[in-house]
Amino acid sequence: MDDSSVAGQILDVARRGGAGPVFGLPGVHNLAFWNAGAAPVVVRHEQAAVYAADGWARTTGRLGAAVVTTGPGAANAVAAFGEAAAAHSPVLLVASEIPQALRREGRVRGVLHESRDQAGLFAPLAKAVFTPRTPAEVADVVRDAVATALRHPRGPVYVDVPADVLGQPAAALPPAAAPVVDAPTGLGEAAAVLSGRRVVVWAGGEVLDDADALAALAGHLGAPVVTSFRGRGAVPTGHPSALGLPPHEPEAAALLASADVLLAVGGDLDGMNTRNWTMPRPPHLVVVDAAVPADPPEWSADATATGPLGAVLDGLRALLPPTPAWAPPGLRGTVLDRLRADPATADALTLLDAVDGAVEGAGDAVLVCDMAVAGYWVGGYAAVRAPRRLAYPVGWGTLGFGLPAALGAAVSGMPVLAVCGDGGLMMALGELATLVQERLPVTVLVVDDGGYGMLRYDQQRAGHPERGVDLVTPDFTALAASFGLAATDVGSVDALAPALVAAVASGAPHLVRVPARLTPPRTTSPRWNE
């Protein structure tokens, strides 16, 4: 790659930082990125570029990167950037700005794509914002931006560079700073609270890269592991310590309430995971984080330990005696059998069985869920057999995440199953073209309920008229064919399994459509108090 220009230098530093692919959309102000050699993967909407970068980051644990153009291009990326922020995804977003030669401080002069404060769109969401205005300033900040995104607690960073700077010769990069590794703190205090008590482990998304240390400590303490949505797979479904259920189910909530200590590792004691902090909790709380979070947990901790998570978890294991397992086995199977026997949720469990079979048949494909009723079921209940095999946008809750995030996950080379509703897929239809153009191993499962199914349920539950929730939808298989995409239409969820297994196992782009109106699971807020 030609990294002699500022644009080339940015792409080079991003890729050296772990980004692999860079996703983007060309515009008149950012063509320097496409002139730099190894061009970004072209998507059909700027929002999709950031979703794809986020999907890559969630699947690999590495930096995701996206480039967009000035003004409306940058603004189009804001919603996806917010989703990355809510999920603590390490994403680098680089936007062009109007040419520096045309800018006048404090004035808006009507230059093409000009806005008064483009970076200000991202400031409330970003971990950090950088606005270099010369090649030397770019060289100073670009490595810092990457390091900031990857430093715990992780998060997306925003950089904008004037269009007439992007094409200039790059300045020399300063020497890379040596990484700072903090020593664990608070181990003794945390061990004192845990010792001799029945422990249940809460695994958040920050512990996914230290899953072996987490499983070892859980086994040592005889502790069941409950995961947040983001932490699913930290202890794989089927592992003796894994509960494999969301804490919203009554049996899981009762287990939490019966423990003496909640050992929360890696964050996510947030509103969506804890039913806005009404979830039953043990009387004692120990928090383990890589670094002190900007927003501490709502619940006060008896003890807090910080540092590299693997080292903290290993340190606690060395300080604590082994303890027999105390939780009843087989709770996941009991709950799923109850849901399977309930006529209101039987179809959802049939869909889950089909998804689990397709993922297992493909050698543990990555699951990417959209904000759809089917996505809620898969995101909360499907088997997740390894860390980073599930991407679920429950943080900010952005509809339309599923397909573009699946593109980023699939660029890693792994097969991907994207679970979408018809409403969410309609927000990202153009990315079917990206899927075909890049020949990515993505199967798009469209669970078609003819509208916004979750909102329809909300209206029905409240006794309100159904308004704004029933939508005209296309013939999805004919639409897929117009993109040159293989497609299968399945008549019901009962017939879904073989079609889905074949599609995912093929390793080729495929769309599978099934009509179904599913009852939402207990992880959705209208059902929290049932």
C-alpha cells in the first residue's frame, strides 16, 4: 500500500493496529483514501461502514475502522457510531472535513458539505475526538487515536481531517509509545468478600478475551456463570459452569438471588441487562474491571479489583480455596423445555433449534442479530459455543444493525448467520449488493412478520390500536435474485431447519425468508415483570 500520503498513512496505521479491512463510502472530499492503494471495502451507506467496522471488532476483538466523507456522510454514520459506543467496541472512524484553505474560523460560508461543528456530532458518543489540521498533527494523533480505542474501557474514537490535507505527503510518524501495563489492585479485599461464600459470576463483554481465566476461576469457586448479552460465549454454552440463560428468566433470577456474592467481571451491570437494576441480586458485590469505568456500576460494590483481567482472575484463584459447585445442574434445559411446551413461545424455540443446528453444522458460525423479535430470542437464548461468536446491538438498540454488521464479521473469514426482521432489513437493503460484490459467507435469515413486530406487540399489550406497525414488504426471494443472491423461501418455522443448515453450510451468500409472528422473550422490557 502507498502510505506516502496522509490518507495512506491513516489506513496503514489502522491496519497495523489490527483493523484488517477498512470499510467506507467514497465522496468528493475523501477520494484520497481510494488513491492510497489498498482501498477500503465499499458499502452502500455510511451507517453501514461503521456497523461493519463494529461487526469486525466484536468478532475479532481487534480494531474496526471506517472512513466516510464530509457533512452528510459523517452525519449518516452517527447512529452506528453510537451503537459502537454503547457496546464499547474499539472502532476508528475517520471523516474528511471541508478543505482547510476554505475554512474561516467561526463562520459557515456555504462550502459544499460544510457544517459549523462536524466533530461536535460525535463528541457526546466518542471515547475521544481528534481534529488534526496539518500532516504533522495527523502523524501525532493517528497512533494515539488507535491506542485510545483499544485501551480499556474500549470505545470508538472519531478523527476528522480536511480534504486538502488527506492528499498531502505524510509527515514522519513519531516513535510509538511503549504500552503501559497496570498491576492488579484490590485482590486481597476482593478475595476476603468471596472466601467461604456461594458465588455467582457475572460475565460482561470486557472479559471475552480472558475467557480461559474466567472459566478456570468459576470452576475453582464452583460458581455458575451468568453472562450479559455482550458477554455471551465468555463461558461457552454447555460448559459445566455456564448457566446459558439470560438473568431475565425467573429460574435464572432465583439462582442469582440465592447466591451470597455476585462477582461481576468485565462490566455490563447496566439497565438492559439488569431490568433497570430491579433484578434480584445477592447481598454482596465484587466488581472486577480492567480499569475504573467512566460510569461506575449503579450498585455499590463491597470490593473492587482492577488490572489486566486475566491477571486479576488468576490472582483471585490463587488466593481462594477450591469450592464445590452449588448450583443445580441442567437449568438451561429445564427453562428451554418450559418455553418449548408453551404454545405462546413454541415457534420461537423451533426457530432457536434451527439456528443452533445451522451454527453447529457450519463449525460454530458467528451469529449477528438485529433488533427484531427473532433477534431478541437468538441474542438471549441461542447456544454460543465460543467467545466472540455473537454480535447483538442491545446496547443502543439500533434497528438495521444486522446485515451490515454481518459483513464486517464475515470479512474475518468466518461463516456468519444474520438474524433479521423484515423491518430492520429494509433499513439496510443496499448492503445485499455489498454482500454479493464481496462474496462474503453470510446467510441472511429474514423472519418476516409484515412490519415492526415488537412495536405491534407493545400496542397489543397496551390495548392500543395497531398503527404504524404493519408494513408493505417486498418479495424477499425475488429481491435477493435481483442482486444475484441465492434465496430460499420457507413456508413455516417447522420447515426452517434443513434450509438454514444448507444455506449456512454452503459458505456462499444466501437469503432465507420465513414468515412468523413470534411472541417476544422475557428479555424485552414489556415482559420484565412477568
